[in-house]
Amino acid sequence: MTRVKICGCMLVSDALAAKNAGADFVGLVFAPDSRRRLTVEEGRAIVASLSGRTPEPPLLSLGADGDTASWFRHGADALDRLLTRRRPLTVGVFEDQTLDEVNTIADAVGLDLIQLSGEETWADCLLANRQVVKAVDIPRSADAGSVLASIDGGTAIACLLDVSRGKGVPIDPTIAAGVAQNLPVWLAGGLSPENVSEIVAQARPWAVDVSSGVETDGAKDAEKIQAFVHAAKEAGSTAGGRSK
């Protein structure tokens, strides 16, 4: 089953619409240059509406084989265990901020996870006080092999392929599929209720992440959220999405 993150929720009603639709993750943006940026007070109210913070997953290890794929499979399993306790989990999205600022906001808001979406290094993930979803940019000339080579295990709990940063720029499905064959990856970029089924069927990711694709006139649309979650999960079920 493909997991779903509804990102850029700006109101309690946005987050509750995501929860009611069956989303697994709700993204709250604290990146300074985003139009969806929340204050600490706004973020705290949204987290409270979703029943507060979930205990963190246990520390991970690379396992016997010690490879990157094994690491991210362990991370996916840990997140699935958390999702049995409470759904959705909250993910704070940050970009090129100091880790002191990130950690302070995460504590004040009560976030479950941190997403680093800027130029942060994999080593920076170890300085966060929550498990980290690390966004991976895809250069214009990249292929699946080069993207895989840029991903490090041992730091973040999950990796997100994102060329969009909330602007609706589509991800290359061929590259996405090539990476997802090897890792339980999250995908973002240009997804919508109309195309998510096709992307899930082709790439078979562990999770999909949407923001602008479920908005109308710049605001979250509950009907689009419902349609997106249903389409993604239906496609993931029938395609046998790569969850490990």
C-alpha cells in the first residue's frame, strides 16, 4: 500500500481533511521563503488537532549487510510501526535553516518528523532531534544511477525525491522508478489526483507527497485531498507498491 503525505497544510481544517481522507503524513512548512510558512503557534494548533506527538521510532542500524538499501528498509519498517500507533504523523518541512532553529521549532510545535529540503548534508541529519526525511534534488542531467549514488544510509530515516519544492514541477517517472526499484523512496513533484495513479503504477514508490496538486486557488481543497489519497492508495494496492 502506497503511503501518502499531504504537505503544506496551513489550517487545522487542512490537516483534518488529510486525516479524514486517510493520509499517513501531514506536512507543515516552516521554510522561510515559502508562502505556506507557519508560525510556531499555528503549527502547534495543527499538531494538537491531530492528537499531539507520537513517540519516536527506535534508533536504526545498518544491519548485517550494512548497505544503503537495508538502512532505508529498516527506516520504512520503523515508520510503518509508528503509523500503527497514530495516523497521520506530522512532518515539519525546513530549508537551509540552522539545526538549532529546526530543533527549537520541532520541540515547540511537537512534530513527529523533520524534513530537510534545502542544501543540508546527510551528516546534518544526525544533528536533528527528530528522525529526518531528507529531500534529494534531481539535477537536469541525472539518471537513476547517479541519484542512487548521491543517497547515503546511516543518517535520515527516509529519502524524498523532490524537484518541485511545492511548485508543481513534475518528477521524471523513469528516474523515480529506477530509484524505487532499489529503495523505499518517497516521491514529490507535479502530482495530482489525475496523475498519481499512473505514477504509482509505474514507479511503485513507498510514499507520494503532494501540496499544490490538491489546492484550488492556493488553498487546500478537501475534495482533491480525498481524491488524491484514494487514487494513490488504490493504485498502490493493485500495483503491489514496493513497501520494503
